[in-house]
Amino acid sequence: MLTDPASTHGAAGWRDRDLAVLWHPCTQMREHPDVLPLVPVERGDGAWLVGYDGRRILDGISSWWTNLHGHAEPRIAGAIARQARTLEQVILAGFSHAPAVELAERLLAIAPRQAGRAPLAKVFYADNGSAGVEVALKMAFHWFRNRGEPARTKFVALENGYHGETLGALAVGDIPLYRRIYAPLLAEALFAPSPDAWLAAPGETAAQPAARAADALADLFDRHPGEVCAVIVEPRLQCAGGMRMHDPAYLRRVRELCDANGALLIADEIATGFGRTGTMFACEQAGIAPDLLCLSKGLTGGFLPLAAVLATQAIYDGFLDDSRERAFLHSHSYTGNPLACAAALASLDIFDSDGVLERNRGTAARMAALAAPLAAHLHVADVRQAGMVVAFELTRDGDRGTPFPAAARVGLRAYRAALERGVLLRPLGDVLYWMPPYCVDDAQLELLATVTAEAIEEATACA
């Protein structure tokens, strides 16, 4: 029987229970419970997380960017319950079921398209975002092997990029905090400069650093002729890298360069897909389609883990053969889990019935208006936005070249200040950001803005 940890033992007792048995993700556990507060959550309610003591916390980051339509959304919960009474799990090797087939059909129908290019045509399921990236990397590598091009063994990724924590995904990531210690275990990747608009010189537009980065990518191809099997990018938004944003023109150049050099393009839309950047998929803003598209996080509306990798017919056909060695034998036990597929289908229904993308445009405009005054804060160097994502770059005196010293823990101080005021803001270093569920209303957005301003003021006052 599930028990209420807070009421059974009190706050201190609950912390003891937790720390006795749990190892929390992305956490230096020595910081619990004093530096990082442990927050027991009993339930979710729309944009709110509700504690066992009744305390309500506004989920400003959609619980690690997963929740789209709100916590405990009844239509998704109902779809999962109905599916659970019919079929909870079945092996997808040699078997099939309706939710997996229907979800694949619907994902392919809404996937990014590009004039003159064959559409994405097949869906391969995995368990989570990192696993989806592993699938795409292995598919790209194996496809060229099947084509008789064994020299194509290199992947090109972007500086400051992030694609997950498993070894293949980590190999194409460029955030030292996650990568450095495991470097001896990782395959070698080639890293191209980021098109990050933050790198623009004074007076430049976002298009100019994007153009320079594309030129550098072209040079990288020239220095490795016939060696690159795929380029992997986070379209429009490098999330874990500090919510850094780039001009869509970069994606068009990458698509052109991949085609010119015979390489595949992998779009990692695990965080940017399903409306986060203003369109259903960020690739749409550049008018391009990838060869492989990785989806997860919001795929199920934030209810269950599921990933999908969409591939072109040409990639799929490259594995058809009498030899099993030429088949793609990658697998996960819960591939295409019926419950997760049912959740994803219900989420897509909500997009259709509620006009989510259109509503998000109004919400994004309201977010922009509320964020604008924060740009005047002494220690805010940049306020940037892509659809339903707004980021605040904190530096000393707003100087782009003068970050706060790491020991000041400004981001952590802001996190704690916001949490004390009932808002969850989990910073990326000294970058605060808003990525709320799409159900967020005006009053909640005003609270988000007010608390963010107060958290910035408190965190930077003595730094």
C-alpha cells in the first residue's frame, strides 16, 4: 500500500526515508537535503504540483520539459486506463497492436515535410529520448555499411549540444559536465561550431553567427570527404546547453550540406517537438525535413516514457535483405508499449480538439510581454524566446563576457528563492527559463514573472 511519506513520519522523517533508499538523477547527493531541498509531491493538477501538505508549486519547466497539457490531464489518464483494461504490453517483434500502428500513422502524417524530398515513412519505437538517439545513430551507421560505404563512420554534432546520457548519445554531446568523465568510453565525434545567436557580435543579427557556423560545417565536410555518415542537431534550440537559440537559416544550410556530401541529417526534436518552439516541430520553421527524426518527452503528453524515430523509406529499404546481419536488430523490451502509445494518441487528439498551437501563440505573446521588463535588470544579459520557451541569461552587471563565478551558485540561489515562493524554476547553470505546460493561464504566468524577478534579485544581490 502506498503511504504518505510526509504525514507518516513528518518532514524530517520523510527526508530520512528518501535518502535511505533513493539515488536522485542529475544530483550531487551530498547536497541533499540541506543545499537542495527535497520536495514531496502527492499529485499534479494542471500547471501545479501539489505537496502532501497541500502546498502548491507552479511547474515552470513542465517537469523536465515533458508535460504538455497539464498534470493529471483527464483525457490522457482516461486513455491509459482504457488501454490498461485491454492490453498493457506485448512483444513488438513478430506481433502488433492497434495503438502502435495508429500512432505511427499519425506521427508520419504530421511530420515535417520538404518540397521535392521523400517524406518520412517508417517509425521505430524506443523507450526514452537517449534510447531514441541511439537508434538513430546506429541506423545511420548501419545503413551506410549495408550500402557498401564502410568509410562513413563519423558523426558531426554541434558544440554546446546535448542528446542524452547513454554512451552513444553522450558521444555526440558537448557539455563537459556530463561528458568529460566518460570521455574514455565514448566514440569519437566531430564537433562543428554552434550557430548560437548569443555568439553574435554587437550589431549583428542572429543570421550572421548562423551563417558562420554553416560555413564552418562546410569546411568540416571538406576536411573529411566521404567519412561523415550523419549530422545531428537540435533544431532551433540547444536546450541543456542553456536554452541557446539559432536562426532557422542554419538548418537550411545543414540540409543542403548533408545532401551535397551524401550524409544523413538527424533532427533531435526530443525537447523541441510538439509545439515547444511555436510550430509542431522546429524543423518546420526552416522548411526542411530530416532523414531521421527523434521524438520523446512530450510525445505522450508527459505521462509515460516513449520515443519514436521516424525514418525515410530509403533508410528502411537499406535494411531489407535475406541476411539477418543486414537487418536492424536493435530492440527494447517495452518497444511500442500500448499504454504509452495510447497516451500519445490522446495527446495528439488534444492538439486537434483544443487548437493547441493557435492557443500557444497567444500564450507565447503573453510570456514575451511579461519577460520584457526583466531585460532591464542589472544582471540580466539576455532575454530570448522561441515559442513557449523563454530564457534569462544572468551575468555580472549584464556583461556577456563576465559570468558570475561558479562558486557563487547564482542559478541554485535563484532556484531556491523561486521554490520558496511556490514556483519551480530549475536553472541551467546561471540561465533561468520558462517552459510551462500549455494549459498555463494568465494568472499563473503573472506569478511566474513576479517570482522570477524576485528570484533574480535575491540570487544576484550578494553574488
